[in-house]
Amino acid sequence: MLTHTDHSTILTVHSAAVNSVTSELLNPLFSGILGLALPLNSVISSLIPPVTSNSPDGAAWASNLFSITPSTSAPSARFISLLLSRPGSDTVPAQLAIGRHPSYVTEPGRVQYTEPLSEHVGALFWKAPVKAITVWAEGIELPVQLGQSNTGAQYPSALLDSGTPLIFTTRAVANGIYGAIGISAATDGQYYVPCTRPLNMTITLDGFEPIALHPLDLTTSDNNKCIGLIQSADAALTGSSAPADIILGVPFLRNVYTVMAYEPPDSSGTFNYSSSSSSPKDIQPRLGLLGITDPTKALD
């Protein structure tokens, strides 16, 4: 479902994670993948540099979207935001918003923002440092030892990715999370959780408030046993080419309202972009997050 209001868009998202992709003819019911990483991460853009004329170029989707001319036809604010629903629940809608906040977010001023972590060439991903992961067991707060980033930074980094159906981290961090509730990896390397045992935890990114994760998002049932949706992936996360130390996929994103902004908001969280003050292709990305899970209700 697509609706337009004041040159902004709300899109109902039917699925955010995929296992396979097939070619489809472009038509009004087209279904596919939309890349939301920052423009600097675009391989096409690096091969076919963007231009300011109407000539075809390799500009990323978001760059083209926010530089639509005339400017009165472009989104009224330069941000994209995401809500993911939980299967079997209609509490949170699955929506992709462009240029305005969805009606579910009644207090957008509460969204907190930070500048994404950058690589040597600039910001490629929506990524932030992980300041803390905390598990509660029997009412006791149990901080998980995180260690440093594989880059040598003080804190490990986390990349937010709606195309990843799990949360992936290192074996050491996964052992710390599950060890807090007395669980260790099985002989196949995966973590299995008793289906009657909720995993009560929060993740704290950069300067954000701790984000509570709903226990229903942290396991999935398979043949009468529950598999943890936080798993280790050392081979992908510990090498020099690893994009981050932790990948926060769908289980995390179901618990936050995520804003991917291409300009900083003001102190009240409002975007006041003026096309006369800077070029639409000038990007000052900000990652915005608002926790939407009440841990007390989630455990009821």
C-alpha cells in the first residue's frame, strides 16, 4: 500500500529479509530488494559517477529521490524511516516512510540521533558503536563483556541491516549473552533456548537509551525446540574486511523505529532542509532510533 501526502510517502513493508532473489518484470506490483545503505557504498555510483545534469548516471536511489526537480516535487524532508511488524501481531505496522514520520510514531521528537560510524572513505552503512549489552536473569542485571572492536576501537560496532533475519555477533559475545541464562552452544555450534525461557535483554548503542528486545523476537520454533536468533559468525565478523563486529538484523529492528536521515535534525528532532541553503546531493547522515518495546509488557 502506497500513500502520498505533502510529497512524502508511507509504504507498507510485507517482508524485510529474503533468502533468494529472482528476476521480475517491472510493473506496478513489482517485488524486489531496495538497498538502503548510504550512497558512498554504491558500487554502481563508483563506476558511473553521479552528475548534476539530466544525463543518466549511477547515483544511488536515495540521492535521486531527494534531488527530484522541481524541489517542490521532492520529499519534504530528507529521511527514510522503517518499522517492522512482528508475525502474529498487529501492534506495530510494517512501514517504510519517506519524508515524514508514520502515524504510529506519535512523538517523533523523542527519536534520538547520532552520526553513523565512518570508514576511511566516509560513512558507508547505518552503523553505531555498541556501548552495552545487558541480560536480566531472575531479576539480576548481567552485563555482557563486549571487548574491543576488531578495528581496535574502544567499542565494537553494530551495523543495522533489515535484510538479515538474525542478529550475528562473535562467539565470545554470543557466549556471554546465552551464558547469562545458563546456555552454551550445542555441538552444531548453534544456541538453543528452552521454549518456556524468555531472553530478557537490552542493547545500548552510542548515546541512545538502552533498547529492550522482545523475547518473541529472539527465538524461533523448529521441531519442538527453540533456536536462538542471536548466533555467532566469527568467520564473517573478525576479518579485516568485516563490515562491523555485530549485525543487528530483523530481531533488533522489530524493536525500534529507525530513521535514516540525510541531514541533521534541529534540537527538537525536526528536519528543516532548505534547497536554497545546500545542494540536495550534500549528505550529512544521521541515524535515528526510538525504542518501541516495553520490557514489562513483553514479559507478561
